[in-house]
Amino acid sequence: MRAQGVKTDPNYPIPDSMKAWVLGDPDQLTLADKPVPTPKKAEVLVRIDAVAICATDLEIIHKGPPAQIQGGLPFNKNFTPGHEYMGTVVALGPGVDEYEIGQRVTVEIHAGCGQCKRCREGMYTACHNYGLNYGERDKGHRANGFTTDGGFAEYAINSVNTLVPVSDAMSDEEATLVVTAGTAMYGLTELGGLVAGESVAVLGPGPIGLLGVAVAKALGAQPVILTGTRDNRLQMGLELGADHVINVRTETDVVGKVRELTGGKGLDYVIECSGAPDAINEAARMLNRGGKICLAAFPHEPTPIDVAYLVRNNIYLYGIRGEGKSATHRAEAFMAQKRFDATKIHTHTFPLEDLPTALKYARERIEDAIKVVVKTRGAEAARIAAE
């Protein structure tokens, strides 16, 4: 890598080409050779050490959206998906002095354009120039694994604004979970952030929901209630800090149970992570007047909402996209301080060459897979179950 102004280190040799998974037709991934990209101004080259699989990756590989490559669907465009990765800085673009070669980092997904109204407000995950980075125009926006190449590869380019340093005490696998915890942190930030002593319910014990419980508890929420359909996931929620769990399959009146657990008053906040058809209406009825709902899931179909109930009860409704407003930095701080153990949701590890199997485990929830991690370095040739 000899581009002008790019700094490298012989202790971290960089090959000319790398292994990367490339998306062809829907659900068709091929392990191919790609040139190792070169960082530009305000960018670094990250050697990817581990990457976690997100439900959004499964959607992109199967359907395309929300990825947008060259202004359209990502299929057959030499696109590499994957976005929840961590690794080691191995090259610095011209003028970069914020990071050092050899530094371990985890990454945020979005680097906004930096010039639109939303970016200037710190809302770079809602950048007005989302995806406008192809052809003769390049507005500066990047979303790795969505609008540019992602992490199912050996190397990736990242803006310095997307990097979160991690200590050597944090394992590669745990570091891939920082962005998931950051999404939960972003939701709580948008709800007001000051949740100590306030009551919070999390609907849906997926990865974001489970870490939503952990983050809410770390912020001092009381009580924290988790609802879901599987007892083993609810048990994990208890281990991560939930004060109460409710199985919605066996509890006939979930709203009534939540109100009972809050002394009849109802909740202050709800984080909706299930995407269930009636979840918003149920969440609203769990709240006290003036309560707030954060939507962190994508329902598969349009859902009817009782707007009159929201208006009569002065209920606030927020939607979040990703891990904005530097929430990953705050989440990493909590994890580094051992305020909660995010590794509880990591269930399986596979080598990069076995990505199709890893995706199958994540998609079909084989062996109750929650967070499946793919390692480009240090993984055995066979599947590794998390301890």
C-alpha cells in the first residue's frame, strides 16, 4: 500500500488482495478475492478480526433493502455485506493522527456526510445524503454493509468518526457487540437519557432487547420489565438485570400484569424491540400518561395504531435508526467497566470461510442462536460453540 500520504507499519503487513464474501443474486454469497482498499483523508484501514451477524444482514442478503448500492438493490454489484465488526487499525489515511496503527477498535455503521442539517445536529444515522456516494457525486455519506462494502471480509475502510477504541481486556467477540448495546443506548438517549429510578419495559428479547435491559439497568432504571415468548431468553434477561419477566404466551393480560408490577401507575418508558403487529398499542397501554415509546424494530407489515389513545394520554413516540449520537462510545464505556456482561448473548462462533453456516444458524436460530460471530483470525476450522 504505497498511496501518497498513507502510513503503514511493517509489523502489520498488508496484502494486495483479501478474501471477501460477495453478494450475487438473493441469498447467493461467494467467497472471492478483492483488492485491499486504500484509506483516504480522515479514513483508516481496519483489519477485521471478528464480525457479528445482525438480523438486518439476513434481510439484505435475502431481499436487498435497507442496503442501497449505486442507488439501487445490492445484488450482483460486487457488494460485501456485514456491519457489526471490530478489528485492528493497520493503515492511516493522509493526515490521520487520531488513531495509531495496531490499535484495537470496534466500529459504528454510519459516517454521515457531515454537511446536511441532520449530520450537523449529530443525527448522522439520519443523514439527508444517505447513499449518495456513487457515480460522479460523492456527498461523503458512508454506511458500511449498507451503502458501501461491509465486514464479511478481511479488511475494510472506516472513517475516523466511526471508530470506538476497545481495550485489550475486551475479547474480539465482546467488541462486536458494542454496536448492539449502542443501539439500545441510543434509544434510551432519545427517550430522555435520565432513566434512573424510572420504570422501563423492553418488549422482545432479541439481541437489542436483551442489551436494552442491560443498559437500562446500568442507567439505574427501576423496575425493568422484559416481555417475550421464550422462557430461556427471558431467563437471560433476568441475568442481564431485568427485575421482572413476562411470557406473553402464558400471561393472558400482559398490560394488566405490567400495571400490577408498577403499582397500577403504568410505565415511564417502553423500548419496543419485537416488531409484533399490536406492539405499539400494547406499549401505549402499559404507559402512564406522558410516557414515551422508543421503536427499535422493523415490523414486517404496516401496523394500525390507536392514535386517539396516544393523543388523549399525551404519549410520545420515537423511532431510532441504528446507533446514532455516539451512543456506541457510551455503551463501550459501560461494557469496559463491566456494568453488564454483553457476552451472555454471544452463542456461536464460526470462521470466515464458514459464513453460510453461520448465517444459517442465525436465521434459523439453531441451538437457540442469538448472536453469531464470525472470526477472520483465530477461529478453528470447525464450528465453535460459545462457552
